[in-house]
Amino acid sequence: MNFQDSILQGIQDAFTSCFQTTVSLDQLSLAPTKKEFEGSYTFVVFPFLKQSQLSPEATATQLGTYLKEHVSAVKDFNVVKGFLNLVVAQEEWINLFKQVYTSKNVGQHPSNGQKVMVEYSSPNTNKPLHLGHLRNNFLGYSVAELLKAAGYEVIKANLVNDRGIHICKSMVAYQHFGNGETPTTSGLKGDHLAGKYYVLFDTHYKEQQKSLKESGQTEEEAKKNAPLLLEAQEMLRKWEDQDPDVIALWNQMNGWVYAGFDATYKRMGVDFDVTYYESNTYLLGKDIVEEGLAKGVFFKKENGSIWVDLTDEGLDEKLVLRGDGTSVYITQDMGTADLKYQDYQITKSVYVVGNEQDYHFDVLFKIMRKLGRSYGPGLHHLSYGMVDLPTGKMKSREGTVVDADELMEEMVATAAHHTKELGKIEGFTEAQAEELYEILGLGALKYFLLKVDPKKRMLFNPQESIEFQGNTGPFIQYSHARIAAILRKADQIEVNLSAEAFANLSGLAESEANLIQYLNDFERKIKQAAEDYSPAILAQYLFDLAKEYNRFYAELPIFHEKDSQLQSFRVALSLQTAKTIKRGMSLIGIQVPERM
RNA sequence: GCAGACGUAGUUCAACUGGAUAGAAUAUCGGAUUUCGGCUCCGAGGGUUGAGGGUUCGAAUCCUUCCGUCUGUACCA
């Protein structure tokens, strides 16, 4: 048993023994003691004064006295107001470290038998990925990894929006202005090529509107009657009628886009276990509408349209099927939710989608719960905030979008520039150097986007954001590389790394005890990050761990330490830190180099 | 209009879910290396947590009223 638990158990016993009352274990919790005070863990007694019938100080003192006598881990205590600070015995830290050090798979929780699907990315096939998608993809990938580490079986899913009027727009524009251009002849990545025609559509569409207005039409009429738009609408009809020419063009352009996306995903380091296409799922959900009508969850209006009444849940009435029997967005999403369950029998389903769709998912989930789906309680919208630029919101029309491919390229180039300046890559082959730049550039980018609480909107300043010092990915990567150097040397001079090598160790420096406390915390942090769907919690933890290691490194000698037990111990501590950093970083999708 | 989210050092973010004197990073200033990797370490200054009121032993956190920013509120996706 983890000794944090044994302390809590001790507190529970203390309540029975000192105050003749029982408190349940989940009411009790320990907080790390603030630096200004002596001790490692703090128990706050204020909430329990009713049970003790004593002043805060007296309560804390009685509990402390009991713990000191009955719990071996507690060596001493002090009381400040209602705060009981517990001092942990040094031998306990050493024992704890041995436990962590000898356990396999750092941080991995045992399987909990639950299956969860994480849907993320969900791109449109009419334009390339941008900065907002990067946050989405990194978040989705990381949350999936965190859930795995927390004991879930995870299915990563991508739902591609490959159908609809917006796709037809780029197709129409390509027919008009494409001249048979392909990714090969143009030298453009497929997704960028498609995006180019989407933009071209928009510019020409606007021109047409303008000339229609000049010929006397109102703004609304002009919007509706522009020939290009009519063409796109006509094309969508043909697409739905399976017109071979339209389908052929659609297949061709889609193929280009997917090739482009694959390259981008590969560079981002994300992957999927299953990909759903809206072109296959857009007709789903109509049977659920029937089911909902039969169950009385939905109702039909006079014009034949079908609605759900969510006013009892604080929302409005929402349309689920149009009067003409065609689907709306949510019809399809209901169908897809069922499809996911049919395919994988999941107990939980996470949707990584921006917070502008909060309302939509609120509605969707409430509907599925009203319909009594078994996975209903497990539905979760991982809603994340937008990424802002110093110039304001990203708008594709105004050309203020930060393209994902360009940004990654820029980050890698900056990493290369920095590294060359430092001149630390002697002995690297060209290929090794390239790989390192990739790891550093993407590490910086991923860490930057993931260290912020997903719920919050965040600011991306292209100049200032590309930092390599401070609370950044490369800082943590550097710490790892440095430890790797120590481990190489330890290997050379054959330091004994078995736990027996420091079996009789006594006495620890403060930074050593702190490090052990951090290392022991890893498992808990993973669980917390997974439960909160927040890679930021783990990112913050890894930064703190790296900082604590650097402090230890600056203060204490390793190879210059003459005591061989201490030397073995410090190398082992370094090894465990490296393992933890490596594993932790992999959970937020970041690789760490052996040297840099 | 209505609904929801957010507002914390100059800047970017934390604050263990109601706990101690609100912490890091960055920028600024000052210091550390005969030593295992200086992309390192130590220190200083920097705050009326948007404003007011309330709840209690205790509030950045909960309630309330303002102010400000953003999002949503389509028989669009």
C-alpha cells in the first residue's frame, strides 16, 4: 500500500480513537505542504471540528500525536492553526523509492475493463488543417494515451466531413479554373490544392454577387442567385443521385486531400484506429427518429417536421428531422453515436470538438440519454477553447489562418537554427540531425498547445511562442538528454544499479526526497489527467519534475560522490526520472531525444 | 434580447476543486561553474485575482448585481 494511503488510514483510525467518531476515507485528503512550512503532507482539520468538538489547534495536535505513535511513515508533525503538517521519515522515502524503482511500466494502471472511444480531428476535406486543428489533434491523441495509461481500452476515431455543399464548392471551382491541375503538376500538397479552389470559389462568388447587385438585385437575392452557387447546389443534387461524373471528380479530389492529410497526420504523430466518413453516415439516424417518435421522446409538427422538446432540461425545442424528411446535422450524429456503439460496444465516448459546439453536444447527449442508450451516461464532450492570434480571431477569408503544415515546418526550422547555434550536434549524421530537429520543433509546439487547460481559450503569438527555455517542451527534453548522458557514463564505469546496491542507505538531501515524492506522484497524476481529460495536468507535472531534477543535479555530485551506495542511489534516481519523463512525454505525444 | 463560457504580475499560464503570506515561466535587474552537458542553477522587484455586495473559521474558487471579452441561439454543417 502506498504510504499516502496508509497515512489516511491512520487519520481515520485516529478519529475513532481520539474522538470516537468515524469519518469515511474519501472525505480525507492530503495536500503537499507549502514550502514555507516543515513537512511533506498537510492535513486540514477545519472541516472536522464538529466531530472533534475541540479547537483547530487541539484537534490537529491530537491527530498528530496519534499518527506519530501509530503510523511508521510519520516521523514528526507540527501544527499551524488548523493545518497539521506531517514530516515523513527518511527511511520511508527510501523504501518508497525502492518500490517505485522496481515496479514495471511506470505509471500504468491495471485494466479497468472499460472501453472508450475518443473521436478527434474530424477535418473538412475542402481545406487544409490549421492551428485550431493542431490543438484538437494533439489534445485528442494525448487524451487517448492518457486513458490507456489509466486502464481503459481506447479506440481512436476520426470522422471525416467529406460531403456537403462546401465540398461541392471546391469541386465547382476546380471544374472552372483548374485546367486539369493535379498535386503533381502544381507541386502543391493535395489538401492545399483543394483549399486553393475553395478560396477561388469564394472570390468569384463574391464578384458575381457584386455584379448582380449592380444590376439591381438586393444583397439577399444576389447571394442566392449567383451562378456559381446554383452550380454547387446542382452538383450536390447530382452527387446524391450518384451521378458518375460528379462521383469521379469527388473521388479524385478526395484522394488528393487524403494523401495530404496523411502526410500532415504523420508529421503530427497522431493516428486513428478507425475512420468514419460522413459520406457513409449522412443517411443514418432516421430510424432513431422513428424510434424516438414511438417512445414519445420526439413529436411531429403540423408541417411534418420532427422535434424534441428539451425545455424541461433548460434548453429549447430542437429540430431533429426536416419537414421534407431530410436529415439535419444532429440526425446524423445520433446515427453515428449508435454506429460507434454497434461497432465497439463502448461504455464511454469522448468527442474532441471546439467549444462553439457546446450547445449542439448538450442537445445530442440529452437526446441519447432520453432514448435510454446504455452508453448515454458515458458521453462526454471534450470542449476546448479557440486558439487566438495577437491580431484576433483566425479567419480564412481574411488570410489570417495559421496553416498547420507551415507552422510545423517553421518550428522545425527554428529548432534546427537554435541547435546549430549551440553547436552541440557533433557526431550526428545528417539524418540524425534532421530527426532531432523534428523532435524538438514538434515537442515545443505540442507542449505549448497542451500545457494550457483545454477548456480555456489561449493565445498563440508566433514570435514569442517559439521559446525553448522555461516552461517548454525542449526544457524537459533537455533534462532527459542530460540524464541520458549520465546513464551512458554510468554504464561505462559499470555503476551497480540494482536496488540492493543502496539497500542500507540512510539520510537524504531535501532535493532527493522531493524528487522521490514527485516520482511517486506520477501514477496519481495520470489518473487525474485522464479523469479530467486534461493533458495540461501532466504537462505541468513533467515541468515540475524536470525542474526538481535540475535542482538536484546542480546541488549534488553523482560521479564525484565517493560513497558507492549514494552514487548508485543517485544514478538510480536519475534513471527513474528519465523513465518517468520519457513515459510522461509520450502520453502527451512528445518524443524525447537521447542527446541534443 | 436570451443562454453559456471566460476575466489572475508587463506578457503567457498555475493554484490539488473552499485552505496557510495567490505560485511558475517569460521579460527586467543581480549572482553561481577547478565539478557528471550553461537550452542549467540561485536571488530580487513585479498583484486591491475586472468592480461592488453577500455566504463562513477561511473565497481567485460558491451566491448576487454591474462592467468587459468571446461563443451559441438556422428546416446550415
